[in-house]
Amino acid sequence: MAHGLKTMLTIGFCFNYFSAHIGATCVVQPLDLVKTRMQISGMGGAAKEYNNTFDAIGKIMRREGLLAMYKGLSAAIMRQATYTTTRLGVYTSLNDAYKQKTNKAPNLLASMGMGMMAGAIGSFVGNPSELILIRMTADGRLPVAERRNYTGFFNALFRIAREESVLSLWRGCVPTMGRAMVVNAAQLASYSQAKSYLVSSQMLQEGIGLHFTASMFSGLITTAASLPVDIAKTRIQNMKVAPGQTPPYKSTIDVIVKVIRHEGLFALWKGFTAYYGRLGPHTVLTFIILEQLNGLYNKHMGVEGSKSGL
């Protein structure tokens, strides 16, 4: 009976978690597009295109129309279908294995380690979707003759495989995995510390208000920690490499060094507002749903308390 209930709650958690991410993706897709455009602005010594997030939104809508803000939505949804579900499945499996082996809940360091591993594996599986998303959101800024003009996720998938090779779908895989590891570790650590401080200082008590506040703080820290790696990933995945020519960037470190040299140190945090606007809602939904469903699980399993252990 207990095993069946656990299975049902796990399935329900996965469905709700995935649904929440799909819904959040539809809401924040315009910010994801703006973030990508700002990150590739200034590539190759080109002039800076946007002054800030709001300037970018205005220029994109004037030049390309309102619907342009949702370019790449199909790829964004496929990214959630591949990256999010894989990350969740791997993390759940590792978490269960840890509990069975040690007969106790994982501590913070163990959770961070499992989160980093789950993020790395999930991002490897989701890299084709990530690459296609970057290209589709960046396409509108190119001259008409240079645009890739993908009509959707599967059109892009087959064209890249045919025109550039299947392995090209995993271009930028290393920085993508690095970003996922940073995001997962930063989210877990900052959320746990924020919750602990808010409760110990008696500013907030256990509940949705605490979870919301801690997750917003977690999203802020995660944004600051992962944005430089995200910029490197974006530029590597978006670059065009003609046969016989040297690629503009060779690695994550090469991107970071060139950005600092040509655009300044703070260029590594281009699109901070848009990126936080995108990552923040996902972080809030992730932890609020996680806390509520773990509380429901503990209640039905007769476990005292309703904390997630984070």
C-alpha cells in the first residue's frame, strides 16, 4: 500500500513539475529571447545593439513584431521535455538510492552533488533542444540573407543533422553541462541557506511565504553564478562556422576571455534582468511545488513534519 502510494505521488509530482515548467516557459519565453539577443550582442567586435532589457524589448517588437517575442517556443518546450524530465528522473533515482543505502535523507552536500550530476546528464540529453532554441531566438537579428529560417523544432533538428552532421547538435555541450551543474548546485545551496536564515531570524515561518521568498533569493544567486557560463554556451551554439574557417570561439574559457578583453568584465552579465525574469519563476515554481508535494507525501506516509530536507 505504501509503495503504491509513493509511486502515485511520484508520478503526480513529475506531472505537476513538468506542467509547471511548460506553463512557466510559455510565460517567460519573451525574456528568454531577449536574454539570448543581449548575450550575442557585440560578438566579433560588433557595435552594442541594446542598452538594456527594456531597450531590447522595444527594438525587437518594432522591427519584427509582437509574435517575434515567441520565436523558438517549440524548442523551449522540447527543452523542458528532454532536459527537465531527465534531470528530475536522474535526481529522484539518485535520491532514492542514497536513502536506501544510508537509511537517511541526504545532507546538503550530497543533495548538491546529486543535483550537479542530474543537471549534467539532463543537459547532455537536452543539448539539441538548447542549441535549436538559441538559434531560433537569435535568427531575427541577422540580415535576411543570413537567417536560418527554421520553421519549427523538428525542421531545425533535421536540417542541422543533414547540413552540419548529427554531432553538431551537441555543439556547446560542455558549457551547457557546466551551466546546468552550476545552476543545480547554486539553487540547492542558496535555497537551503535562505530558508535557514529566514526561519532562525524569525522573519518567516514554514509555509508558502517562506518558500516563495527563499526561492526568489535562490533565483537571484543562481542567475549571478551561472550567467557567465550561459553567455559562453549561447555564443558557441549560435556561431556560424564555414568549412575551412577557424571558429570564432574554441571553448568556454576562450569565450569568457574574449568577452572580457573586447567588451569588458561586466559584459559577462549581459541580459541579467531578462535572465533573472526567466529563471526566477522557474525556481519559485520548482521549490514551491517540491515543498508542497513532499509535505503531502510525508502526511500520507505518517512522517512528522512537512519539510523537504532542502
